[in-house]
Amino acid sequence: MEETAPQKGTVTQRAIERITAMIREGELEPGERLPTERDLAVRLGISRSSMREAIRALTVLGVLEARHGSGIYVTRLEAGDLLETFGVVADLSRGQRLVELLEVRRVLESTATALAAARITPDGLAKVEKHLAAMDATDDPEEILAHDLAFHREIAAAADNETMAAILEGLSSRTFRARVWRGYQEEGAFARTRCEHAAIHRALAARDPEAARAAAAAHVGAVEEWLRSRLRG
């Protein structure tokens, strides 16, 4: 029986696995330049076209970066680089899938906020307060959106867990949040969400992790309920 040639996608996947293994095992370090495409293809016994596709895929995933006129390098491999694609998932998700993402965000946001309550510095708390005050000072959805994103970003940073912060950043789709704020404006619900943000801030200021966890869960849970009601309508 004649043996069939492996599909190109399989070869490309093997190239991806070989390159990531080199990084994992320390043959390639963060920030290090890769061998040329040709040399790497010969070394791994893979065609240059499959190697090119593998490099392109790993570049999209934030594992590799192309520097014009210099070559291909391993990135710093920081969480923000590797988890950047979460943002695309959040932006493109609709309906029930978006509800599922909010459920994930509720779990992570409440955990991050609890950690922040235990770890936040006076400077970090001042930054949170600044964005809270800015949200309270306007009814413009675009301004509220910008400070809402910054409010939660400062809290995630205060949790001092870069991986969690990167996931939350990806799940915090600006496009979706803009829809939420427009919807809240139409429903006259700004007062409610301001109360939710204030409760989060109070828990942070009190250094109370469990109150912070509950306040954050209630806040994201309210967004979940808003979306569910829209889907039912």
C-alpha cells in the first residue's frame, strides 16, 4: 500500500512544536535571535514553506517577533504578549459565548480584586480613586468607558499577578464595554454601576479581601444579568 504524504498542516504543527520545545528546553532564550529560516528548516528536517508558516503562527501568538532588517526573535515571553489573542476572542464573541466569557471574567475579577485588597499600595489606591472620581464626574459614555477600563486595570495590576492581569485585559473587550455603557445610559443605570464601583473601592481602602471579592463579583454579575436580559429580549 502506497504511503500518503503528511498533510501540510501536520508538518507545520510539527515545526511549531519543535520551535516551542527549543524555547522550553532553553536552546532558545527570551530575546534571542532565531537561526535563519533556511538553517532552522534544515536543522529540523522541515521544508522552508512549513517553517515559514510555523514562524508566522508563533508570531501571531506572541512567541516570536519579526524585527525589520534584523531577523526573527523570541519575545520576552511575558504574559501580556502570549495572552494578547484573548482580546480578539472577546471582541468577536456574541450571544451565549459572550455570557460564558463574562462568567470567566467574574471568577478572575473577583479573585484579582481580593488579592488587590491585600496587596495594593497607597499609590495604587490613589490611582483607583482618581479613575473612580473621573467616572463620577461625567455622564459621557466614552469618558466613563476609558476610566472604567483604567479603574479595573489598576486593580488587576495591584493584585501583582501578571498572568491574571493579562487574561483580564484580554477579557475586558473595549468594544463590549462600550456596548454596556451605551446600554446603561439608555436604561438610566449609571447610578447603579457607580455604586458598584464605589463598593469595590471601599473594600480596597479597607484592605478587606472578602468584601472586595464580593463587590467585584456583584459588579461583573450585574453586567452578566444585563447581557442575559438583552439576549432574552
